Amino acid sequence: MPQVRLEYSSNLDSQFNPEQTLLRLNEALIDSGLFNEVDIKSRIIRCERFLIGRSAEDHAFVHLQIIILSGRDTATKAGLSARMLIALRDCFEPLAGVQTQLGVQILDNERETYSKEFV
């Protein structure tokens, strides 16, 4: 942990570099001091079909979901969310005429039910 999942609307393809974005997000997580580098697993998912409200026209989104092991207090998670929103903002160039929503969601994964194995 953490598991990092970045979803973005396909109309933002030209506005960022996926590899650099993953690296920037991982660096922000490492710099937080909350996670070991080798425990961070990140991926990007491009959403070809999407709606914001009733339309995809003139709208775009970037949603960052970070799943962490349970046990951290709300203040720690809020600080992490704010840090990651800044990192996310740094990775995307605004698209003229398109309102882009950036969001960060921090989710807890129960330690008691999480299993992991190196093979």
C-alpha cells in the first residue's frame, strides 16, 4: 500500500505526460514520509467514454484515488489529499474552453482484511 489509481477523461490526452505524471505522484507520496517507495503501486486509466452532468462537451476530469492501510487519522489523510492535489495540478495544463475538475480521494483499506505476498 498505497494503491494509486488515476482516471482521466480522454479529451485531456494532449495536456499531460502519463509517465511523468505517475513519477510526480509517486514522488509526492514518498516525500510525504508516510510510505515506503517499494510499497507504492500506481496506474493510469484513460476514460474514453464519460459524462460530466449530461455532457462531455467543454468538460474534463482527473480523479486520483489513493487506497491506504487503515489507521491514519483524518488530519493526516487531509494533509495527504491536499499534497496530492497540488502534485496533480502541477501535471496538467489547462485546456482552453474546457472546465477541468481535479479530485483526490483517500480511502482506507482494513489492515485485517488485506493480504499481500511477494512471489
